[in-house]
Amino acid sequence: MLVIAKHYKERWGSGVGRYYMRAGIRGIIGILFVFSGLAKAFDLYSFVTTLSTYPYIPHFLVVPLSVVVPTLEVALGLMLLLNVRARVASASLIAMLLAFTAISALKYYAGGTGDCGCFGSVVPRKLSAAFFAENAVIIVALSFTLLKTEQNRRNPSEETYQ
């Protein structure tokens, strides 16, 4: 056990290791949300249809949400990828995921197992326990990017881009 702890400290204990791990998480999740938003945007009709199956979303909000959600996903995903206000983007995505997961859980426990609409009609996904586990992993990963460290406290004007 001591060897594992020592290896962890050597690998990720330094600020540089945590920086690259955080950057990797931001990149992967940023790509995921850009893809998800674009998939929904290219087939809005299917996304509107999917949103209308959720019983707790009022019908007058279905069309506005079908435009706002993909737009926010692409914008926030790009913010994560480009590391522009990444903490704001992470917090916003966590809020969106928590809200969507809660609404999906209500649908799932009411007996609905249809398409969740996560990736539009490009990648159909059913509501299942695995769906909720995946959302939990994404929320934990995004939470990790919110942690304050020396790397994200420094002055942005001191950063160099290579």
C-alpha cells in the first residue's frame, strides 16, 4: 500500500501532474459535450420528440429547451476544451447534468426506458442503471476540475502557450 501511495505522490502529487490530469479530463469531457450538442443540433426534430416524452418538462418549454440545451452544450464544451473560464463551464455542466439526471430518474422510476436523447439520434441510448452511473462519473470528473490548486490560482497573464 505504501508503494502505491508513493507512486501516486510521485506521479500526481506535483502541480504539473495534476495540471495535465485536469487538462485531460477537461479535453475528454469538452469533446463529449461538443459532440453531444452538435448531434442534437443537427436533428432538432428528434430531440424535440425525445424531450416531449419527459413527463416533468412542460410542453411550452420543449421547443425552447431543444434549442438552448445543444447551444449551451457546444459553448460550454468549447470553453472546457479551450480552458476559457473552465471552472464556470464545469459548474454549469454539473448543474445541467444534475437537472437532466434528476428528470431522467423520475422518468425511469415511472417506468420509462426510452431514449434519453443524450446524443440526439446519432447514438440512441436507453435509460438504465448504466446511464446513471455514467452521469455520476462525468459529474465526479467535472467536480475534480473545480478544485482550487496552485495551477488555477495563478495569473492568466503569466501563462505561456507553446
